[in-house]
Amino acid sequence: MILDEILEHKRGEVAERKARLPLAVVVRRAHGAAPALDFVAALSGPDVAIVAEIKRQSPAKGALKLDMDAATMATTYAEAGASAISVLTDERFFRGTDADLRAVRQAVRVPVLRKDFVVDPYQVHEARMLGADAVLLIVRALAPSEIAELSELARSLGMAALVEAHTAEEIATALDAGATLLGINNRDLTSMVVDVATTERLRPLVPEGVTLVSESGIRAADDVARLRHIGVDAALIGEALVTAPDSGGLLRSLLAAGRASADTARSR
């Protein structure tokens, strides 16, 4: 399974990073970083917020936009109305870099999610050091105790933890671990099959008060409208925006479909 391969590589990568830059140094720099922006607040409101992603490549689709300038793309996203930016920093499988996150943090004033495969508290401190306002925690990659520990660590640093699930059992695990920002990944990380109906099926399991983000496979205005109808707070969109001829134009059309007033406007 590709996730197992990624996680095995990531553990080795983290060990190498620790050897190059000791944890004590990363912790000191994390605490010295500018205060984190409120990621959850940025997704709050009556409309479907968009978390627009910087993504050069994926194991499922291969190269998407390898020559992308992260800061330029993030600026396009922010100017078009993105509530937050997600930056993939995994280099081996997604061709992202820490430099991308730093560049995006300097370019925009919306919250930034460091999207990587977190397996160690070191990476949470590292994310804050780099300027991230939120980190991704994947239920399938972590033990329940690790989800709770890493979530609390993120909170102690002023960051949000987006806890990602794909099944009913994983949602239960996330909620038991105290998740208040939940991502439903429409992609099955075992088969890599994507189905936006996954969010529709699992939505009733998410209690009121938990901010819900739908991830993967969201490509068109109709997809965002589907999510709005079932009360999803935000959509994380990467591939469709990265590969669009006019990323800003597509983002604006997706935001229009996610507005609470969209049905009223259509009926006139």
C-alpha cells in the first residue's frame, strides 16, 4: 500500500532531520515564530470555505505542475478568495519542500496548513517553526494515543490539527481523541479510489460543533454545491486548481457555488 511506503520513508526522513537539526533547536525556533493565525475561524461562516492547495505531484496522478512557484500560486488563491492555503511539503512523493511553506507564509495573510505525513512530535514543532498555522494528522497513520498527543501539542503551539478520516471507524477514533477539526478524505488510501459521496455518507456521524472539511475529488461547482447542501464547512482542493488554465477563475466559481445564497440566486 502506498501509504505504508510513504510512512516508512517518512520515519527515516524524520530521523535524518533530527540528526541535522536537533529537536531543542526546532522547539526554540517554533516558540520564537510569529503567532499562528486562527485556522478554524477562517473556515467558519455560512458559506463553504475553500482551502486551496499547493501540490506539484501525487502518487495517484503523477506530475501535476512541477514548475509551480508556490508563492505566486498562493497569492492567486488568496486574491480569488481562498480562506486558507494547504502546502504539501513531502518531497519524495509529492515534490514539495519546506521552502514552499516558508514562501507561502511570506506571500499571504490567510492561515496555512502544512500537509505532510506526521509520525513524530518533531514534525509538529517543525511546522510551527516554518510558519504553519495547522498540521494534518491522518488517523490511518497513527495510534489513537498519538492523535491525542499530537493534537494537544499543536494546540499548545497555537496551531489547529486537521484530523483526517475515511471511514466511520476512523471518524469515531478521531472524535474520541478530541478532534474538533475533522477532515473526511474522499480518497481511499488503500485503493486510491476517489468518491465525493464518501463525505455525504459519513456526514451524519460528525456532531455539531466540529468543523468539517471535505478532501479530495472536488473539481467542479456541482461538487461544492453538494457539500453545501449537507452542511460541510470547507473543501480542500488541490489537483483541480493546480491544473486549471485559470486557477483564480475556477476558485471564484467554486466559492460562488458554496455560498449560502447560491440557491436563492439561482431561483431568481
